[in-house]
Amino acid sequence: MHDDAYMRLFNVRGRQYDAAMARYPQARDAEFDAAVAIAGIAPGECVADIPCGGGYLGRHLPPGVTLYSVDSSDVFADCMRATGASRFLLAPIDDVPLASGRLDHILSIAGLHHVVDRGPFWQECARLLRQGGVLTVGDVPAGSRVATFLDSVVDRHTATGHRGIYFDGATVPELEACGFSVECAEARRIGWRAESRLALADFCRMLFGLEGITTAELLPRLAEGVGLRETDGGVELDWELMFFRAVRR
Ligand SMILES: C[S@@+](CC[C@H](N)C(=O)[O-])C[C@H]1O[C@@H](n2cnc3c(N)ncnc32)[C@H](O)[C@@H]1O
């Protein structure tokens, strides 16, 4: 179930995803902060977030950045309009209505593991970035505990199921073939945070739109399948993402 089917899924699930991000706005701070740090964005630069979902990246950027937010889902478009976001573009991720060479940076977070052929997206990023511009991508690594969790627990408890196409050894050659030099390819543990175990499970249940499983039932699945740890003032889920920093040649 990918591309068109997955977009239909997000038209069903998007509101719940956005509600989870609104109820627990700090839960994924480490993920967005890591992407921004890897990218190395400077004040005054021109950045695009593709696909942006409900636009969660903005508050992690340095001051003075011009941000374009791009998504192809009508539901996320409604979410963006409701927040009064400026520079939102409802467009396919491989056909963005911006001039060639317009951008210094593109960030793409957790949005590509249902895109069957990522080549057209890499090519569109190469068109949009100036020479020397940077594409920073973070998504789930193939073979990781996170991938297994998504394709088992999330698959079982969503009407649409879940089968991801995760980042593997093919990703770097794909990027290089589309005009990028990959400077960094690194799997990182990213702690998703909440004030308690139940709050973290509630966040995940909402974010993934899980049905037929209670928050209390989900908790051991998260602890065993992904990993949970107590931290100062809260709990962290051992989420993991593969990050690429790719420079437009
Ligand atoms: C998990 S959300 C990530 C959104 C945001 N970047 C974040 O980190 O919260 C996945 C996003 O990918 C987009 N998406 C999923 N499959 C897609 C596809 N096949 N083509 C284009 N966009 C897709 C959805 O519209 C959604 O915004």
C-alpha cells in the first residue's frame, strides 16, 4: 500500500496525527532539533520542509529563516490553514511550484518511507536547491526495531495496515545519481519524550491512529519492541532515524 493508497491513508489519519502533535508538542523536539543541527541552517537562509505534515519544524529553525512548507495531503493543508501558516504549498513532493535554485536547504523528516520511487523527489530537490545547497533527510532505517514495530504493531492495529520502504544501502547511490554528494549517513537514536509512560503511549496511539489496543496495552509493546527509559523529569522512547546530509553538486 503505497503512494496513492498511502496518501488516502493520510487523508484519514492526518487529523489524528496532527492532534497528537498538538497535544504533545514537545514529544518529537529531539527529532526536529537533530535534523536542523545536521543541516546547519544559518539565519537568513531559505528553507523548505517537504513533506511538512501539519508544519512542526518551524519553531526549531533559527530566527530570520524563510520557510516554505510543502505537503500533498488535503488534510494537512487544512491543518496548515487553521494555524494561519504562511508560505504553505499544497503540491506533490516531486512537483513543487518554486523556481529552480531558490532554496538553500530542504529538510524531509519521516515522510519518505511510503514513497515507492524516491528518484523523482531527489530530482526535484536537486532542481530546487542552489549549487552547494543542502538536502537533509531523516527516516526509519531498514532492519531497525522501529521498522519492525511499525510493520507489526502499527500494521496490526490500523485499518490500512503498515508496510514501510525504509532507508537502506540503496539510498546513498540514489542520491549520488541525482546530483548530490552525501556528506553524512548516520543512524541516530532520537528520544521521543513525555512526562510519563502512559502519556508517551497515548502520544504514539494517537500519532499512528491505532485501533483495537488501549494505551495500557500499547505500553509493553513499546517497551519491548522499541525501548523505553526514564530520564530527568520524564520518559523517552528509543526512536531511531537514519539521517543523510546531501550537498547539491
Ligand atoms: C509521518 S508524516 C511526516 C510529516 C512531518 N514531516 C513530520 O515529521 O511530522 C508523513 C508525511 O508524508 C506525506 N506522504 C506520505 N506518503 C506520501 C507519498 N507517497 N507522496 C507524498 N507525500 C507522502 C504525508 O502527507 C505526510 O505529511
